[in-house]
Amino acid sequence: MSGDITAAADFITGALAARTVEPHAGEGGGHAHGGLCLNCGTRLIGAHCHACGQGAHVHRSVGAIGHEIAHGVFHFEGKIWRTLPMLVWRPGDLTRRYVAGERARFVSPLALFLFTVFLMFATISALGGDIAEAFSPERMSSKIVGFARGADQAQKALDVAVAHRADLAARGKPTQEADRDIADLRTAVEALKRTQAGDTSGDEFKLTDAKTGWPALDHGIEKANKNPGLALYKLQSSAYKYSWLLIPISTPFVALLFLWRRRFGLYDHAIFVTYSLAFMMLMVIALSLLGVAGIGSGWIVLAVFLLPPVHMFRQLRGAYSLRKRSALWRTVALLVFAWAALLAFFILLTVHGLTD
């Protein structure tokens, strides 16, 4: 229940944060209001002030607060329904048209990115994807109990196999197959007992014993070894708060693909990256929901490996007006760059979490 409440809160926060970036786009006309703007004092000539953009009609009631929340969530960009289909099917056209100046028709990439970030983490939270829970004392205790039960069951099966071999030997029958079963069961019993002991001692989850020579980092590693659950929770929280860093980290990599094309600037590449990241997060949300719905893991893995390069290819070709061959080699390079950017992002998060 608390996870659902948290997910709903994240969803609302994401919609409102996105509307902070792009507050008026997609809204219809409000109530006309004669006189002066209550915000800047400019003479009103329509439903909104032409100087500061504030609506002419201002609500002053408790119900208006609920209206603002509902409007922020359910009316988050009436134009989002024009943006999402293009982001999925024609991402290159969306990127090119936004860069060219069609801003009122589509959700801005930053607003869409903020919304998808919040929505992705809300979905993960609602589906029980808190990685720190795997290292909680309760979960660890259940693992230890599970390993103990497994070792007991394997030991019982081993005793039965030994008795069966003795019976075969007494009757003068071959025992080769029974010997193989006994050997396998002994290996299983020993492995389960070692794993159980490893879980009890916690050594399996030690980050590293290496010393870096950086006192703050070494101290953080020591704390992470003592409490891996807390370290993973901090990493998850940092990924949530600093996900926007993926944009400045990734943009220079895209720029490397177009060094000799002077007509494309860093702004163009940043728009490309932001829309691309928004799609990837929507893909994670969709695949997570499909997994819960019972879609086979094989199909999900196939989608993970197939959809990103196909989307990158289509976005590159449409956004930069590339030929197929030119877009293809850039897609391959961009996949390598994407992994490099993701690795750099998690290294920064890890170092920040350990030294904070």
C-alpha cells in the first residue's frame, strides 16, 4: 500500500515538475478578465497577460489546490498526445521539427524527460524494485533460512541415494549411475552449506578490500562493506536525483559523430539526446509492465537489445537527414558511446555516494 502511495506521489511530482519547465503549453483559453494583471499590472486584453503570461482568472479556494494538482497531472500538455506517437514512431522528425522552431506543437524535451524520469522510478517503486530491500536484514534472514532448508533437503536426498547404492551393491547390480548421483548430491550439499555460511558472515557482499589512497573513498568503501543495503539505497536515490546528468554526459559523444558538419551545434545534439533518453525510460516502463503482465523474459530481453538501436537509427536518420549507410555506422558508434556514457554516469554516482 505504501509503495502505491509513493508511486502515485512520484507520478504527480513528475507531472508538476515538467509543467514547471513548460507551464502554459497545451492549455486552452481561460476566463477573460478585464482590468489589470494581478501579477504585473499590465492592462489585460485577453485570457492571459501578454506581458508575463499569468492567467486573467485567479482561483482563491481550497478546491483550487486540488484542481491545480489534477490539471498538472491529467492535463500535462494537451500536446503530449502529439509528442508521444512521434517520439516512438518518428523520433527523427520530432527532433528536427522541434529544433527548427515548432515549439508550441510538442512537449519540450526537458519537460518530457523530467516526466519520464519520475514516472519510471514511480513504476519501479510500485512494482517493488527497491534494490536496497534485497540486502535488508529481513530479506537476508529469509535467504539464510532458504539455504538451510535446501541443504537439509539435499542431505536427505543424499542419504536416500547412499542407501539405494548399498542395496544395489548387495544385489550385485551396477552402481555407476548411483555413484554419479551421490557425487552430485554431495557437491550440492557442500555448496549450499558454504553459501549459507557466506550469507551469515556477509563476506559475499563485500564491495572490495582494495585501498585507493583517497581517504574519503576508502572510508566510504569501508562503510559500504559494513552496510551494503544502505550503500545501494544511496546509489538508487542518487540515480533518481542526478539522472539529468545523463544529458550533459551524453551530448559530447553525439557531437563527436558530427564534427565535420558545422551546421549542427551542441543545442541540436542536446535535444536529440534528451528525446532519446525520454524514449529509453518509456521503454523501461513499458517492459516492466509487460513483465508483470506475464510476457516471457525472452521477449523482454529481445526488446532490450532490439528497440534501442532501431530507435537510434530512425532518430539519427530523421533528425540529421542522413542516408541509410551514414545513419547505420553512426548508430553502431552511438551504441558504444551510450554504454560509455552510462558507465561514466554510474562511476560518478558511486564515487559521489561513497565520498558523501
